[in-house]
Amino acid sequence: MFLMKLLAKLIFFLSGWKLNNQWPEGLKKAVLIAIPHTSNWDIVYARAAFYLMDIPVRFTIKKEAMVGPLGWIIKGLGGIGIDRKRVPGGRKQTYTEAMTNMLRESEELVIMVTPEGTRKYVPKWKTGFYHVALGANVPVVVGYLDYKKKEAGIVL
């Protein structure tokens, strides 16, 4: 963790980015929506910001992607494999159900979600993050990247 925080400081210093606001003290479980999600660079700046703010953020990905060297890297960056196991009735659980259950069963978990569901502009967000937060009875926190100001932060 120390090494990742040091790397995050270096990334922010070299690129001229700064932080605005901090994670709410004592908040251990939440759905963190990361907006906007318009570039592959988002993960670099967002992940660096979360390390600098000491936010133990995790993100979800299909469990099938969590194998071998790529899986180790994804896990190291905070990835959690989603197992869409069968639920009573024979159907597979949805991503929303899987994330809700993860939050319910964890003492500490902040799950990052990109509500656009893609890296291109969309006029309407997907609502899964809201249903996860509601189902797990946790708050929604907004994390943002402002590329014009080179600023990353949390909206409280």
C-alpha cells in the first residue's frame, strides 16, 4: 500500500493533478460512483486519487478475468471477481444482486461503479449503483475527475 501511495503521489506531481475534498471520516461501506468515465486514463487518475485519499476502493469484474498474471494485476488494483452463481429458481444472479450481497456481507467495502456503463457519452446513466446502495443500505458517494482543472475529488 505504501508503494502504491508513493506511486500515486508521483503520478499526481508529474501530471500536475491535485486533490479536492477527502473521504468522509468513519465511512467504511459505500457505493462510490466515478464520473465521468470517458477515457482509459480515468483508472490511472482515479486509482491514484483513491490511494492518496486512503479510500480502500474496489471495483468489480467478471470472475473469468481474474486468472493468471492479468488477474493478479487486476486484483492488486482492487478488482473483485463477480461470480454470477445460480440462485434459487435456477437463474443466475445479476451483477446488482452480487454487489449488494458483497456489501451486506462485508464489514468494510467501498465498491466503485461507473454509472455510464461505457467510456462514451451517454445521455442517461445506468441505475444499478442506486439499487446496490439501496439494497445494501449504504450511501452513494460521488467521485469525480475534472480534466480541465486537473482535479480529482469527492462530492459530499
